[in-house]
Amino acid sequence: MRAIPDELATHLQTGETTLCRAWRLTRRDGVVLGFTEHDEKLSFAGIRFEAGSGFEGSEADGASGLAAPAAEIAGGFSSVAIREADLAVGLYDGARVETFIVNWQAPENQHLRLSVSEIGEVSRAGGAFGAELRSLAHRLSQETGRIYNRRCDADLGDDRCRLSMAVADRRVSGEVLSVETPDQLVIGGLPVLVDGHFRLGHLRFDAGALSGQRVTIEESLARGGDTLIRLWLPLDHAPDIGTAVTLSVGCDKRFSTCRDRFANALNFQGFPHMPGSDFAYSYVGGDTTHDGRVVVG
């Protein structure tokens, strides 16, 4: 049972309350922000809760058991609160949100934490944003562990893949020469490489407003002494000309690619010899062969 502070309980019993909601948001990088729907700033629990940020919440239905109810928060972008650029680079993905009810006349002594949630899907439109608040119970519905799959489930160059990215132009540095479209960049300062060298790889921004952001490369094309990079998704903000970047090669996760391109078959983290479900559940017939031989995908 939740314990309500004595002073807040007394205030609730009066029937004439001065209550509002407040939210304490903790990003994954450790930054803590406070917001309130009240029209003045509040301070309690060592945090200042900003007013006038446009931060507001929706109704939420609670449920017993292991159900994972969700709510929503919305607000406007503000230089002193949430910036669109921070949302764009994922600083709020998976952030922890604590919802409080507070007596704005005596916030330090009369507040109660109602729930703890995580930010899920975030949408942006114009000068406003909306974010889904997911109960911590939603983690129970997420897949954990490994799944039997023909393709590799490791990231190229990680501890499971064990491929060295320091050789053979697998990871190189350059700079942005021009922005053709939101999903096409021209990169200079790279070695002369063939078309497709960075296909399915990643581009990381090492400076500027997008510093630290890592995006997936759809295709790379040699253009004279430079390289045209086409991204899977368009960028929310164009990088400045001259921004330093690091490009890494990619992998399509097939066993043949791991073996022939990277000579790394011993560390392949998939199950290439598994027959497909259609083959596994089929029966012996005149048009099929079931002789026990390995099936390689």
C-alpha cells in the first residue's frame, strides 16, 4: 500500500485542494529535468520543476497484474526545457519519467510519487512533441536472449564478431563536403574505394550539433576522389560543411559474406545450417530429398 505523507493526507481531506502534477525526467546520459503543469515553478526533492514549458499529460488507466498500461505526455519545444535537436539525436529515448502529485502551496513537504515510466515512441510536429509513457511492465513483453536465425545477430566488429575494424579500410575518417539531400552526403578525405564499400555500414558524426549520432548507410558510390553516401533515413538536421565523420563497413549478416569477404566464419553468430520451417515440417516424397545432408542457407 502506498504511504501518503501526513501533511498531504490532511490537505486531501479538506476537500478544497491545490494540487497539480509534476514530472521528473532522467535521461540516459544522467541529465535530470523537472516539469510541472502549474503556472509557476516548483521546487522539491532537490529539483526545480519548470512551468510554462507546455508539458502536459493525458489520462491513464491503471490495471492490476502484469498489464502494461500507457499514457502520453506532450509539450512545446523550449530553449530552457526540451530542445528538438536533443530529441532528434535520441537523448530522450528510454528516459525514466516519474510522475508526482503535489500541493503547489507547499511542494517541499506535500508531494507524492504516483508512477514510474519510460519514454517510448516519440513524435514531433511543428513546434511540439508527443511522447508515449510506458509502464515498466512493458519490459516483460520484450524479447530477450538469442533467437535461432540463419543470419548473424552480432554487430560487425563487436566482442562476439571479433572482426578487427582497424585493417583494410574497414573504418575510416573523413569530412562532410556537401549535403545533396537530407539522406545524401558527399564525404571527402577518404581512400579511393569501390562502389558499395560502405553498404549497410554506419556513419558517425564526430563533431557539431549531430556529434555522437550514428546512422545507417544504404549505399556508397565513388564520385571522383570523393564518396557519395546515401542513408537509410533522412537526417533531421543537416551537418555543417567540414564536420568530421567516421565511416564503417557493413555486413548483410549472411554466412557466405562472413566467410568469403571477412574470412570470419569461425565467429559467425548465426545458424546457417538450419533448414527452413517449410523443409523441416515437410514429409518424404518423390520430389524431395531427405538424406541427412547439411542444408546451407
